[in-house]
Amino acid sequence: MEIILKEDIKGLGYKNDIITVKSGYGRNFLIPKGFAIIASESNTKMIQENIRQASHKAEKIKNDAEQLAASIGELELELKTKAGESGKIFGAITTGQISDALKEKGFDISRKQIDLKETVKNLGDYEATLDLHKEVEHLVKIKVVAE
């Protein structure tokens, strides 16, 4: 079943993308929740017209994302947490904690835009990917230290 996404969905696609999903997933979840519409001929034409009209806005959004990535630069976040003597932390570092640390540095990044490649359960150095735009990603280094 082909659908048109009405908003960005992590792992599936970005707004106005035409994607193929299983019928049940489309009819029972994406369409009723308002995340997508069926990719009929008329809906496809409507979306293409909206994209054409919004192309200059999209370019500005992309440029803003590139500027944000440049301003973040080689930032290394230091997250302090409680840890045992073996270096294992109590709990795990989450994308919410990374988002909060970025906000303290002056960057407003949602936790949904942050992707950790591995679960952070020990002290040490890690990397997180910031998904700032569908064409702009930025890597941030994270250093987890004991309090």
C-alpha cells in the first residue's frame, strides 16, 4: 500500500514522502492517527503542488539546519551520572538527558532528533547522531563521567 506521510516518522520517512507500507499498518495505524494519507492520484498531485509552493521555505529550513550543525561544531557533551566502582552506571543515559544537556549549551534539539547507536550503560566516550533535517545529520561526542 502506498501512502503519503503528513509528518516525519523516525525509521519510516519524512513529511511528503511517498512510501510503501503493509496494508494493515497503513489502514489501522498511520491513516487513523493522521500520520499519513493514501497515495491516490489526486492526493499525490496536491502534495506535489504543496511541495512546489513550499520549496523556498524548505531550502531555508535546510540552511537553518546546516547553520545549526555548524554552530554545534565539534561539541563534546559531558554527562555526569552515578556509577559503581566497576564503571557501570545506575540506569542508562537517554536521549532526553542528551537533549537537556544540549539545551543547557543553548541548542534546542528534541530528544526525537537524537539517535544513539548503542545503549549507554557504562562510563566512557560515545557518539550520538543529531537528525536536524532529512539531508543534514551531525555527530556529537558524549563523555559519560561519574559524579
